[in-house]
Amino acid sequence: MKIKCPKCKKDAELAMDYSAVKCSSCDLDMSYGEYVKFVAHNEAIYSDILGDYATGAEGHTAGSLDEWD
């Protein structure tokens, strides 16, 4: 599956099982979890993505972006 490379902005390949992201243009090679953190830290539009989508069973948010590191 094609996704945008967070480094060079060209097409990167997301493994079908969501295990890895690879870009042949800039040699990016990381897990999907690392990709999500990288994008959240480096693109302002996504800076709150982790806190928005991670809630506990009690309905509490997962905290700030720094707490995910």
C-alpha cells in the first residue's frame, strides 16, 4: 500500500500487515509505530493524533505526545 514518506514526501510502501514502512527514494525503513510517532512529532497538523485516538476504558485520553515516547 502506498503512503507518503515523512522524510522526502514521495511514495513509500506500507506492508500489508502494517508492520513496516519503506521508501526506496530516501532509504527510510521503520516500523509502522515508529512512522506514526515520526509523523506526529514532525508534522504540525498531526501533532495531536496520538492523544486523540488513544483513550482508556474509562474514557480518559492517553496524554500528551511527549508521554508516548
